[in-house]
Amino acid sequence: MNFVAIDVETAHGKRWSICQIGLAIVENGEITKTISKLVQPPQNEYATVNMNIHGITPEMTMDARDFSEVWKEIH
């Protein structure tokens, strides 16, 4: 079984506020590679409740690339 599992964390309640993306590449039922990238959400704005859930803060993503740039790399 081959597939890619994708997980994202968001900075606030909007789906487009991705602040981290992770991928697990599975080949023949085994994880062969993992990728995790921090992403700067628009205006680098976060909701406290989201930071409490995933632990990612604006300071951690202030120098990160936006999603379109990160997606070009991992796509």
C-alpha cells in the first residue's frame, strides 16, 4: 500500500491559516520518509487556543515561508 498522509496545524479557526504541514510517505505499508515544515500564516496572526493545542507560536514562524512557497517545495 502506497500513499502520502498529510497533517496541518492552523494558527486560528480558518482553514487557510496553516502554520505547519507534515507529510508521511508510505511505500509498501512502511513509512519511508517524513517531512515537517513550519509555515507563516497570513499576517502571522494566531489564536491563543490554537497555540495552546499545538504549541506553535508567531515567534516560531516569523521567518518561515508562506504556504505557497512551502507547497512548491514539497509538492
